[in-house]
Amino acid sequence: MRTFHKSIDIAAPPQRVWKVMIDVERWPEWTKSMKTVRRLDGGAFGIGSRAHVSQPKLLPTVWTVTRFDPDRSFTWSAASVGFRVSGSHSVEPNGTGSRASLSLQFDGLLGGIVGRLLRKLNVEYMDMEAAGLKKRSEQG
């Protein structure tokens, strides 16, 4: 399995969800899937921004933003020997609230194998992240 996806409805405006979503250094406050997230650069979060991410049960990794659509979505990626993983995060209006979507894509020679090996953990972490994003965004 190379692709994982999770969407969740959030009773908060997209602007609020977006602010929570791009404040990556604070993610460990609202999801147990993250130990630490440390930005490696200054300035506004956007294309080229890098962060050192430490997660339980995974090796620490540097993620780099490769796509950025202000107020809507960003994708960042990390590479290792034989594979690359991309994580996408988006938010869109949904009635009076928002819908947030998270996805992971494993590519490269070993991408399918790594994705399959980490399947259970990926699903668990995406569920944690979606629930934490919802709770933090709805708190205002």
C-alpha cells in the first residue's frame, strides 16, 4: 500500500484550521503521533520550509515543503534510501465549518514495501492527527 488518506469534518472556519495546520512546531501539543517538530529556517511557512520531525516508533526525519497553496494546502516530503514519502495537508469550506484532509504517499523502488510495513502505524497516526487537529481547531 503506497497511499493513505484521512478526511475529517471540523466545526471551525477554514482560516482557523489552516492556522493550526501550518503551526507545525505546535503539533506535538495536540497529537501524540509527534514527539517534536523543529523548524530549521525562519520566516513564514511556505515552499522550501524545512522541519526536523521526531515521531514515536520512527526515525527522526527532515521534511521540506514542496507545494504550498496559502490558506488551502501544503505538501512536504522526506527521502530515505530507496523511497520518498510525501505528506499533504489541506482544508476547504464545508457547510458552516471545514473539511481537513491528510494523505501520505510512498514512492520509489522501496515505497510500496515501506508503505505496507508501516500501514498500521500510518493509519493510527493519521487518525490521531485528524482527531487532534479537529479538537485544537474547534477550541478556538
